[in-house]
Amino acid sequence: MNSAGDDWGKLLLRLTVGGLMLFHGYFKINNGVDFMDGMLEAKGLPVMLKYGAYAGEVAAPVLLILGVFPRLCALAIAGTMGMAIYLAHSTQLMDLNNHGGWMIELPAFFLLASLAIVLMGGGKLGVMPSKSE
């Protein structure tokens, strides 16, 4: 049985993941996704996959914030971040930044926090609250 605190915590997690991911989506809306072509081609992947960034960094975060299909939206964000780590950060997996932090801590945060939402659900505070939570 979930307490009210659990639902508020899930809301906070949804707002954090969705809200911070939207900054990345906003960048893509303003600048496009053509910069991904070379990364996709280098991995032998179709360039059309770049348009998935709009789903994972704009649509899914907005819906996650609202609490609409939160598990599915979080899974889309996790998939987007898995792809970002694979395409742009795979050579940095064992590296630290100049301040001693993990080089890929931001993409890892988005990936792991999104997976937490997939596992826990989005809570009862949203447009489509889950009856089973």
C-alpha cells in the first residue's frame, strides 16, 4: 500500500526527469537533430533514428510531467538515454570529469531515474493516475 508521501515522491521524480529532459528537447526543437547523422552512421544505424529524439526528449517528458502513461513515457526516455550513451558517450564509460564526477553522470541519471519510474509507476498524482499503485 502506498502512502501519500510515496505519491508526492513519484510526482517529484516525474517532474525532475521530465522537466530537466525538456531542456534537451527544447535544444533539439530550436537546432534540429541533423548533428546526430554522423554518430548514427558511425554505428551503422539508419539516420532516420534521429527523429526519435523528439519523442524521447519532448513528447515523453511532457506526458511524464502530466502523468499520462508514466511508465511508457519513462521507458521512452530511458531508451533515448541508452541510445545517447551508446552514440555519444560510449568512450567515456570509465572516465571522470575535471571535478571527479563520472563523465556520463547526467545521461546515467536520466537513464536510471527513468527506469525507477518504469519500475515504481508514476503515482496517483497526475492526469491518468494508476489505480493499481
